[in-house]
Amino acid sequence: MRFCDSWGTNMPTDHVKKSYAAHEIEYAQFSAGGLKEGHAKTWLRDDTVDAWRHNRLYNTIDPLLLSYPDATWLTVGDGRYGKDAHYIQAKGGKVLATDISDHLLKEAYDLGFISKYQKENAEALSFSANSFDFVFCKESYHHFPRPMLALYEMLRVCKKGVVLIEGNDFFIASDLPGLLWLSIKYILNFLSIKKMVKHGFEEESINYVYTISSREVEKVAAGLNLRTVALKGINDQHIEGVEYEKMEQKSKLFMKIKRIISFRDFLSKIKFRPYSILVIIIFKEEPVDEIKKELKLANYRLVDLPKNPHI
């Protein structure tokens, strides 16, 4: 019996099923003929400020695409026309796009935007172990009702590693910048200057908004006796309208976002503020020294985890 089916008929399983259904319904609204089709079409553009934002995140996997040119990739939670897979494919990678809804994936395939897609539940992937070299999950982890289950599934089906790009959990602070920033947030909340949101929920997809932390992912890796995790912080800013704004120097919105990101980068570099997004690579297969060197040049921090002495 699969773990995901072992709850019986109690409330947790009911909620999970409702979450799956809500995501399907939401994507149907973005598909052809849906109420939000016009907004969805902006995701296909590459000349918007929003496209610039996402490319900054996609660029973080370039060291892997260059170091493993023949690798096979699986994208998980890639329902926005398979944009993650499109980026990997454009870089010469072999990739299969998947999501719990295939509404927009089918449209993307018909447009030639992606070459392969498949409907998949991230928490119960249909693939056998070690089916792909890498699994890529960008900003979808927070949508899963049981994301840790999805992470173990991703680790099961990969051979070399899993790449997670997700919001940084400021409330799991284990370094000085994180503790300092968390203290400031508590003070502002206490003074009622800025209300602190510790737990968030998305209305339409009814899911809890999960974030990740380096400590949390390191524990997952160490628990499986994996030895290397690579981490990189990056700052981002979303402002309403970026999906429609052209990426031009004269754009006030574009300039505003770049100023905000630059200021946050400065604060992060002087270790006053943690990065808002974490890029984490969990290596299932130990990378060679040359690849570690390339990752360090790309500003990744490599964490060498201890070997389980009892194995």
C-alpha cells in the first residue's frame, strides 16, 4: 500500500484530494477558452519584466546544464505551459514536463513550445527509480499538500540529483543574518508596524504555502546518507502588472523592480537580510571536483554532509 493511500477516509486524505482537484480547476481557467486565458498567454512571452524575473531563476541551473550536457531531466509542477522544460530544452537538455494538470502542457506541446509532457502527481510519480538524471522543481513545492512526500518521490526517480527553487523560510533561522532579520520582524510585529505572516494559505488552490530552508533539506539528505548539498540564495520581487510590462530600460516598473532587488542583494551580501529564495541541489550521486568548482564559481555554497558511521 502506498503511503499516500494509507490514511483511510479521514480528514487529511480528504483535504489532499480537494487540493489536487482545486489545482486542476484553477488551471482549467487559464487554458484555452477559460476565464484567465489572456493572463496565461503572458507566460509564453519572453519580452516581459516577468520573463526577466523568471530567467534570473532559470539561470541558476546553467552550471548543471553545462556540466551534464547529456543528462535527462524531469520537471515537476511545470503546469504553466512547461516553461521550466522549455528553458532546459532550449539549452539542449532532454526533458519531460509534468504537472498534476495537463491543460496548458497540451497547448504548449501543440505550439511546439515543449517536446514532451505527461500528467503526473508529484506526490506519487509513476516512474521507476533512477529514471532521470535530474529532477527540477521551480516554485511549485509550496503548492503541494504534502511537499516532503513529493521531495522523496523526486529523489527516488532521479539518478544524479534534485533541484529545488523555492521561497526561503525566514522562521527557520540558523545563521546570524537569519536570526537578525527574524528579530526585526518580531519587533515590527510587536509594534504593529508590519504584521508578520508566519503561515500563509492560497485561496484558489486551498493549499498551505510551504517554504524551504537549508537546514531542513540538509536533514533530508543526511537522513538518506547523501553527502553533498549545494545552496544558492537569490532575491526577487513581484509587482502586479509585471506580466504585461515590456522589459525596456524606459519602463518605470522594470527600473523599480531592479532597484528593489539590488537593494536586497546589498543587504544579503553584508549578511543583514537572508535571500528571499533558495536554490538547493541535493546530489544523489556525488559530483566530481570539477563540477563542484563550477558551482562555486556560480556562487553556490557546497555543504559536505557527514557519513553515517553505522552503515
